[in-house]
Amino acid sequence: MDHPTRWHLGYWITAAILVLLVQNAWQTYRTVQPVPYSEFEQALADDRVAEVVVSDNTLTGKLRVPDAQGKTTIVATRVDPAFAEHLAKYNVPYSQVRESTFLRDLLSWVVPVLLFFALWLFVFRKFAEKQGMGMGGFMTVGKNRAKVYMQRDTGVTFNDVAGVDEAKEELREIVEFLKNPQAYGTLGARIPKGVLLAGPPGTGKTLLARAVAGEAGVTFFSMSGAEFVELFVGVGAARVRDLFEQARLVAPAIIFIDELDALGRARGAASPIGGHDEREQTLNQLLAEMDGFDASAGVVILAATNRPEVLDPALLRAGRFDRQVLVDRPDRKGRADILRVHAKKIRLAADADLAQVAALTAGFSGADLANLVNEAALTATRRKADAVTLADFTRAIERIVAGLERRNRVINEQERKTIAFHETGHALVALALPGSDRVHKVSIIPRGIGALGYTIQRPTEDRYLMTREELLNRMSVLLGGRAAEKLVFGTLSTGASDDLAKATDIARDMVARYGMDESLGYVAWETRQPRFLDLPELGTGNPSLSEDTRRRIDEAVRALVMESFTRATAILQRHRAILDRCAGELLVHETLDEAAIRELTRDLQA
């Protein structure tokens, strides 16, 4: 608040000076009458001038009697330097003064400097705002800009968080400690200094941290890891110190650092030679602060990341982030609970069974489910419905998973037939193989960027382990579209490119990572580091493998893919009549739901 006040005071001073200058100019205009030199001399001759003041450039005369306008002074420009001698014969007092130019000279130097400084300050502040340095300039470059949330500001409790019951139970202990820190010291135990929330994006890590603050009713300091690191070396370390100082002053409090991997990446992993860059100095300061503060003071550090594998080991040791809490994607029950939380904001129809919606959304995160509820409400609004139905949720899932419908895309009749048999091939192989997910919908309406058709399967339950036979069945379902094209048209198209890539990935994982090929043995020839982000892998594989082993792996992968393709082809040959019937109906209606598929394939036998 000091900064705006100082500027307001400057405005008042400037305004006062301007008022005085205007008043002086007006007074001078009223009392001084500029006249020609001849008139000034005539006034002297007529004895109307009582006194004359001679300056470098002007002559100022004081009249004995005010003139008709009431002015008592006349001024003329001095034209003769020897005029002072000429005044003597008129027998009037006169004097000569030297005009002072100090103020004018001073302003001629000071005003340009002030203007330059003001321009520089304006440009610097604009640059500082873009760089995230705040309005304080250099004096506040190390200050912390964390957003402070009081209990009334967070507005989030554990009742607003669903689908992560295990994580909530882990964090309830933190809440109890913040409410009553003395009770935890009776048996000599200490509360963990830091809690790391790790999990995929959109699973509710930030929401959980805010819920802890809301439950405990303490001050909540929230800051992103990227906000600590700045252009100037040492700024991040200063902000870490300032953040911890603020938290100690208002303890009990929670410090929450979101996206910790931006700040806590392992030192030396992506640093220049020597390693003394801004990020490492900031990380070192964070490590020192976590070692130095007393846990009994009532300050708890929460952090969130979706890349725990890149964090510095010093952050994860005991005494810093003592406890790591996994916030994973919710299971079927968790998805139903999350949907109920978000469904409170919309009007549901009687047939909108959220348990069925949860069954259709395997792999969705909490953020995905929130987006799903909103999309379903928008779908119902577009058709001017009174409530959101199960069909609206189904359309919203299709829009999220497959993309927006593109009915205006022109597809010729031969391509439509190819797409219809391709999608029907997927569905029939899935229905014929035991243990496959139920087919929920088949469509040949183009969606998204490259999807010319799609087949949606609904898992009957969440699965965490898969057998070799189940993986082979999944590969056969993926290759069912290619098999149908080859069987019906005797040729191949580019429509199965994505299916081939997925089937090949499954086969390579079976051979090289899961040890499911007897000829190569139960050996993991390739390893994959666990991570939550689906980033492309660079340099995968084991460089120590021999050429012969690589060749045998490639041959085993090819054998698995071809075996699955042959199996899918055999299923479709056995049920060719059903394949033709279903593809024909799909060409007519463009979309077949689960009931229609069940009716068309009622005599299907594996």
C-alpha cells in the first residue's frame, strides 16, 4: 500500500505547483502592461512613472497613478544598453537588477533526467510483470508470490473429494495433527514433515491438498514449483526462504507446492557442467528449509507431482517427504462416487444410473469424470431436455473417447462398406471370444481427426492382471477388422494402422517384458520405468542384447501377431452369415447399440 500512497502524494504536490504557476501568470497578466518602448519613454516624459527597474532584457516602470484599467505597472523591452544614463535627466529614481536564471537552468537539467527515469521505470515494470517479478521491481524480486487461502477461501472438505478413500485416510492424520499438535507428542511420535501426493494428472491431488486445509481450518499457502525458478540466479532460493518465513509466522499452516517436478528434478539430470544453476540453488534451499524447521511448529508441507521418477532422491529421504501417498485413477466404485459428487450440480433423469456410467468409464480420472458430467449436461441442453438421461452420458462418452461426430465428411459407398465390415469384424470377434469386454456400440459415423468408425466395449469389471490367453484375445479383437477386410474384399486398406500398432505393442510386451514366450524363457529382455505420464519412450530396449536375441524377439512378436490374425479370420469365416447381416444393418442404420447387436448375433457360437 506504500507504493500507491507515494504516487498519490506526488500527484498532489505537482497539482499545487501548477496552481501556483497559473496564479502567478494570471497576476502578472493583470498587473503588467507590455507597451512599446516609445510609449514607455513618453510616460517618463509625462512624469507618470515613479520608479524604473532595469533588467537585462526589460524595463519595468511603476506608475504614480493607476491607469484606466487599474494596472500599476508597465513593461517595455530594453533596446538601448545606455538608457540608464538617459534616465538621469528626468529626475526619477531608477535601478538595475540582474535576472536570475538559476531555476530555469536547474529545470533544464532536472526535468529531462526525471522524464528519462520515469520512462525507464515504466519499461522496467512492464518487463518485470512479463517475467513474473511482480510490481515491486528489484526490491521485491525475491519475495514470495504464493496465493494464501484461508479456510473460507478454500471451500473444500473431504466430503467434496471422492474416489480416493485410501489417500483421504492417510491425510486425516495430518488434519488431526494440525488441529491438536500437542496430542501427537505424548508418546514421543512426530508428524511427518512432508507428504508427497503422486499420481496421474486429473486424479485430484490439488483438490486433496485444499481439502486438508479446509478440514483443519489453517492458512493454506499454494504455489507452483515453476513459480520459484526465475531468470535471475538466487531469486528462487530467496522465494523459498520467504515462503517458509511466512508460514512460520501464521502457523499452524500448510505449504502446498504443486508440480514439484518443475523444482525438484534430480540434480545433474539436465543441468550444465558444474550444476550451479538457478534450479539447483532453489532445490538446495528447499532441502535446507525442510531440514531446518521444527515439525512441532505446526507447519506441514504437501507437494504434488505426476512424475515422481524424476525427483531428486534427497527430497524423498526420511525427514523431508516422509510419506508418499498414491492418488491413482479411481476404480468402478470410486468412479460412481465421483459422478455422484458432480451430478449434484445438474438435474438427473430417473433412468440415469450412474453405476452404469461408471462401468463405461474405465480408466477415467476424476477430472475426466467432471468433464463427462458437464458434457452430458450440455448434450441434454442442446436437445432442450428437462433432465440429463443415460443416453446423454453415452453420447458424452463417445464424444470424449472418439471425438466429435463429422457427418459432413463425404465417404463413397465402397469406403462405407469397408468401414462397416471392419467395425463389424471387431465386434464379432469380441463377442465370440470368452472373457472379452462386452460390445456396447458400433458405428460407422466418422469422429475426431482420423476415426472413420468405432467400436465401444464396456468392461464388466476393473482388471489389474491379465493372462496370456486374455492378451491373445485382445490382440485378436484388434485384428478382427483387418481380418474382415481380407476375408470379404480380398484386399487390405490403411484403416487398420492403429489396430496393428496396438496389437504389435501388446505382442512385444508379452515377449520382451512379461516373459510369455517359452522359447526365449522367463526373462525380461526390456524394462519400462513406471510413470504416470503417457510420454513417448526414447531409446527403449536393452542395448546389451545380442543381434541373435533381437532377431528371436522380432520373430516371436511376428508369430504372436499372425497367430491372432489367423484366429480372428477363422472366427469370421465360421460366422460369415452373421458378419454379412450385421454389416448390412450397420450400413443402413450407421449405428448399432448393444440391444441391436445382441439381437443380430443371438445364434453366435464361439
